[in-house]
Amino acid sequence: MQDENLFAVLRGKVLAALETSAPGLAPEILARVEVTPTKDAAHGDMATNAAMIAAKPAGKNPRELAAGLVAALSGQHGIEKAEAAGPGFVNLTLSPGLLLAQLPVILTAQEAYGQGAARPGKINVEYVSANPTGPLHVGHCRGAVVGDALANLLRKAGHDVVKEYYVNDAGAQVQALARSSYVRYLEALGRSPEAYIETVPGGMQYGGAYLIPIGQALAEKYGEIYAEAPEAAWLELFRDFAIEHMMSMIREDLAALGVRHDVFSSERALVENGGVERGLDALREKGLIYRGILEPPKGKTPEDWEPREQELFRSTEYGDDVDRPVSKSDGSYTYFANDIAYHNDKIIRGPQADLIDVLGADHGGYVKRMQAAVKALSGGRLDVVLCQIVKVMKDGEPVKMSKRAGTFVELRDLIDEVGPNAVRFLMLMRKSDAQMEFDLNAAVAQTRENPVFYVQYAHARARSVLRAAAAPSAEADFSTLTAPEEQALLRRLITWPRLVEQAAEAREPHRVAFFLYDLASDFHALWNAGRDNAALRFLQEDKPAETAARIGLVAATAIVLRSALAVLGVTPVEEMR
């Protein structure tokens, strides 16, 4: 039973036993059968819900079916004890030999331990996708970390993943960027921009100092050519110039965080090549676009609301609350129409198993309509991961806004303050849809309360042992690893492949960060036990067999730490001083 995923092996045994007790169950029923770690070691090592899942379709009592599974599983190789529990669960206690046999598996696989088998199709993960109108801020940072870690996690689970950034380079915001860049261009020439600003509705929308270098670059390239030219002569030119420079800045900031996308898609290119029409035509062909009048908004009706006929998408047929407009009364398309086009473009690029959008919490109202559109277009699945806001704190007070941006804390400031490893790890220490405070003081503290330090310290400790020891061997006699602290660490290590599967399916990369903290805690507990009890020390010259076994355990711990840190995009440290 030398399999990397012990849970998968045991699930196979459970399914075989279930076939004996309740033959002929439908595949969709069997797919719901799980084998998971028990929450309490007193209840064994693993538990299965097989009897609970199969009882009703099999026409049997769950407890009776559980008793049948116990009889079928008891005495099988590697299973020391099987017993029914509660309303129909079956708990499994594994033999020590089966658990210990996983150490050679880890040592042989190295960082590939936990890697899932290749799966068909691709998963497209789109994240960050900030407007190219300013530097990335801490809100974008959370989405970048969550999206990147999720993509890494899916790859670890065996999926073929495309990391994508959607450049919102169409619409009023990039026109405003061009006008704001023109103001900085005039300033770089030594000219007053006030007269021009007065002609712009709403004035200068983007006033951050980050546009000063763009204005200077424009002045160096074009000199006085456009200083007194009408807007029509330079607007598109300055727009494209500014977008290119802003995207270069964004890419640099993301690279500093260790984030690199496979694909950058342009909204403007999509619109200009007829993508919106293609997307809506695909829905029209299915009879899902009609002309109608929307009902007034729920609650207090705005004074300026009036019923008007427009093109609507039958999104309610796919789980949305109301049908959604795809064009306005003047015939122009809505933002939703562009979003339909973008997702349709991703679909026709296929074949893709699923689409995943990582969005800010302010996009929560768009989830149902986009999921409805994707389902209507392809019958496929769109998962949306929402990231709540982040408040940056230092010395108990909110951090003031960036001097360069003028309105928010920049991602680059955060990286410069605590480093990319701390940023990435700590952004994943809470579920993405929960608000969080990022404490700059805690991020650099060398205490257990700082999870990134605590985990990195565990890896550094493990590496310090391995530098002083002989090379670990998968052929060592691991039967000497009988101490409770050694067994607890071993049990944690073998859950890694299963956690990869579960976290990937749930689209929750924060589970990896939690796992790392628990694994580090188990390792530190063993380290401290050896400090108090000489018999548990890793290196003992007079006990070569025990030493070889413990070196193998330490090496396996370092391997799994590195494997999990790689999913988070965190570089492990070799030593700490």
C-alpha cells in the first residue's frame, strides 16, 4: 500500500466494502463517499460517511449498513480496528506499520508529495484585474495572493491551470487617465494646466503623484507637439501610452509579490473585435435575450427611475433573482454585456473545466448574474471567490495613505515594509471573505503569534538538524518512532495529499496556511520534547537506528513544509539567526 494518498487507498477499500453491503449504487452516490481524518484521535485515525450516504438509496438503516462496513473492513491489511459511531459513521484505526510506511513514500517523492494525478480540461483563474489607472493597493494585494495561491493549489491537485489578468482598458476610466496624464504632460513642459482642467467635466480624476513620471515621459517623447492641440489629436495616443506605463508598473509590483500571470486579456481588444456581439448572439441563438421592461428596484424607488424598454438576459432561468439588462435605452451596451463577452471569450478558447473569478467584495452583487451567464453560454461552472477589505495597522493605528498614490496604501509599500513572504502568508491566514487587519508589527515579530515566523522557524530547525546529520534514507527502520509526539507529527504529514484535494475542491487556499501552522506546531512540540527528554533527541551517536529513523522523520517534515509553502508562493528559509 505504498501510495502517496493514503486516503484514496482507504476510500477504495471503503467503496469495495460498500459494494458488498449495498451493491449497484449509482456513481453520483459513490462520488459523495469520503474518508477524512478524525477530529479526535480517540476516535481513530480516519472516518467515513459511506453508510450515511448510501443508506437511503440502498433502502437500509444507516447504522445497520455501518455495521456491515465494519465487518467488511475489520482485519483488512493496514486497518487495525473499524467501529461504527453515531448515526452511521465508521471510524478506522490504522496499524502503526501502515502509517510508518508513508515516510519512505514522502522521502522518495520529495516536494512532489501530495501532487494529484493529471485531470482533464483546464481551469481558468482570473485575478487582480485592477483598472490600469493607478498603483495596486492592499485590496488588490489580497486578491493577488488568494488568486495566485488558489491557482498553485489547483495545479498541485492535478489541474491544468491558466492564470489570467483582465485589463479593463475600455470605458470612461481610461479616458480620464489620458486626460490626467495630459495635465502632468503640461506640468512637465512648465505650462499651467489650469485652463485645460477647467474644460474637463469633473476636473482631474486621477491626481496621484504616480502620474508625474508618465507626464515627464510624454514630454520627453513629444515635446511641445500637443501642448496646445485639441483633445481629439492626442486623447487616444495618451490613453495608450498611459495604460502601457501603468501596466508595466502593475506587473513590476506583482512580480515583487511573486505573482506572474500566463495571460493578459484586453477589454478594448475584445470590444473592438466584435466580442460583445458574439457573446450576446450566442445567448440570442438560445432565445435568452428579449426586449422588455424591468420591474422597479426593490425597496424605495429612486426618483429618477422610469420604466423603459431594453434588451434583457433571461438570467432568472439560471438561478438569478431578476433578468438583467444587456443594453441601455440608447442602444449602448451595459457593463454586464462586456462581462458576458469576456467570459464567452474564455469559454471559446477552451476546453476548460471551470472558470474562477477572484473579485473584491464590492462585486458580490454581480455573482449570480455572471454564474447565470456562464451556465447559459456553456453549461459550465463559474466559481467566484470574494476578497474582503484589508485594513493595515501599525502601533495600534491605521496606516496613513501612500504619499505617491494619495488615496490608499500601496501594495509596494506593504512589500517594502515586511517582505513578500510575510505578505503572502499572512494574507492567507484568514478566509478570503472575512475582513482582516494586517498588523505590520506582528508581521515582523519573532513569536509564535506570527504564523509566518513560526512556520519558517520550523523549517529552519529541521534544516539545521539535517545539516548536522547523515543523509536521510527511505530504507531506515522507522518502527522505533513510537513516541506520542513522533506519531502526532507523522499523522499530520500523511494528511497533506488529502488536504490538497479538499482545499482545491473548496477553492480555499487558506486551508494550506492553517495546515502549515499545525504542522509547525507538531514539529516544535517534538523538538521541545527532545529538549526535556534526552531519549527523544534527533541525533544520538550510540543509537544509530533511532537516529536514522528520526532523521527520516525530520526530512519528511521539511519536505512537506516546502511543498505546502510552494503552494502559498512562500520561499522557505534555511536558517534563522
